[in-house]
Amino acid sequence: MRLRIASAPCCWGVDDVNNPHLPPWERVLDEAAEAGYQGLELGPYGYLPLEGERLARALEARDLTVVAGTLFDDLVDPTNLDSLIRQTHEICGFLSRLPELPRAPGQRHPAPYLVLIDHVHAERSRHAGHPETAPRLADDRWATLMANIRAIAELASREYGIRAVVHPHAGGYIEFADEIRRLLADIPDHTAGLCLDTGHLHYSGMDPVTWLRDHAARLDYLHFKDIAPRVFAEVMADRVDFFAACARGVMCPIGQGCIDYDAIRRLLQEIDYQGDITIEQERDPRHADGSLAAVTASLDYLKDRGFRASL
């Protein structure tokens, strides 16, 4: 496998740009580089400065590349489309101005990607990980969700040459097995690919190895997480909000949780996955002082288990 392993601002607790406790973005870049990462995601819109050359110079100074931008927003509300389109222009415009990234032989689509995530809705977040009780979208609202995804993905491809990938996420309206299958039926491969996240799959009742194998033909990009089993059992029993679960420490460094990364490595060799993997560990930003140790431990663990970052 030829892989580029990146990190993401959520490892420092950066999920909501309005959170007053977020660390300075320069610290995230400094610590990602110090830990040995090759790349970084942009994180939520509005955190990293996309205007001018400031961020591009900061990345170059730390020998970091950008593997993806993220549109983590309400993809269901029809009145939000204008904002989604504006964000797409700004994110993809920035990505398209960066130096071209190397592409591995056999990589389906080159990075950087535009990761589309329906954000965490309050009425769903309380049921994250519980498909049997979670409210579902009516058909007309699902159709709006699909139309918004198509509009964003087609714009990103047509005007910027950026591949959009849809990321199922706990607490959003694309989370559970039936919703992912419905997404793949409604959004063709030529429009958008798939970014599967090992942690969100496990959190929402799916086996990561099975899902990566079964959907290899649509898989453009991967997120790696790990889940602390004791905390996970507690938050499932208590039915807490997804971000409250993250604040409790449900996500842990790779190798310290319940996800079998030896099996995932073998599976990725079997399906000949080439390209990009981003490590994530959602956490409370008030605990960002532990981020450097955690992201370093995650990367070291993967390297020790045979994941070679050599793209």
C-alpha cells in the first residue's frame, strides 16, 4: 500500500468554530508537524484562514500538505443551499491553488477532497448509535438532502476539479446502514465518492472491516478512529448526545480501543487501497493539551502495525 497519513483539527477539539475554547490554528499545524504527519485536513469552515496566502505559507513552512477540506453543515435544510454553495467556492478555491499532490498508482481519485458531512442535528444526536430509535427523514426531506449533495459535488468537480466524498457521521441524517445504502443508490459514483470512518461505523452498529470490503468500489478516502470500549458502553447505556460522548472520551488514540487495525490493514491490502487516510479523535477542546501525545501515539501505532506512509 502507498498511503499518505494525515491528521485533522478535530483531534484538538475543533468541531464547532464558535466554541470559545479552541486552540490557535498555528498550534494545530505545529503539533501535527511535530508528531510526524504528512498532511492535514482543513477542519470546519472558518477555523483555518483561507483568504490570501497566509495559510499556504504556514503549511509550506511546516512541510504539511492539505488532503481535504470539510463542509460540515446542515445539508438537509433547503434554505441553507446558498451558504453551502458559497462555502464550496471558498474551500475548493483554496484547495485548487495549492501545489498538486502526488497520486498513487491505482488511486481512484486524487486528493485533495471535499468531505461532505451532514452536521449533528439535536434531534438525532440524542439517538447517535441507536438505529432502532433514531428519527428518520421523510422522503421529501431526504430528496432535498440528496439534491444539496449533488449540487455541491457537481460544482466542486466542474469548476475546481475537486472530488466530493460523502462521510456518514453519528448524529447526522446519513449515519446508519440503511441510510448509507440509500445514499449510494441515489448518488452515483460519477457524482461523489465515499469517505468511510472506522469509528463512526463502529459507533453506529456496523463492522468497519465488512463495510470497507463491501464498499471498496466507492471508497475514495478513509478516516481512522478508535473507540474506548468502557466509555462507549456507558454512553450507549446513558443515551447521551454525541458530542457529550466525545467530551467523556469515547474516542481514544488508535490502538487503545476496540477497533481491530490488524484486520483493517489486511483488508486494505486485499482491496488494494491506495491513497489517503486521516486520523481523527474528537475531543473536548479544553483537553487539547493532550492532543500532541494522542496524535503521536496514533501515528506511531499504525506505523508499528505495518501502515507505511510513503505516498
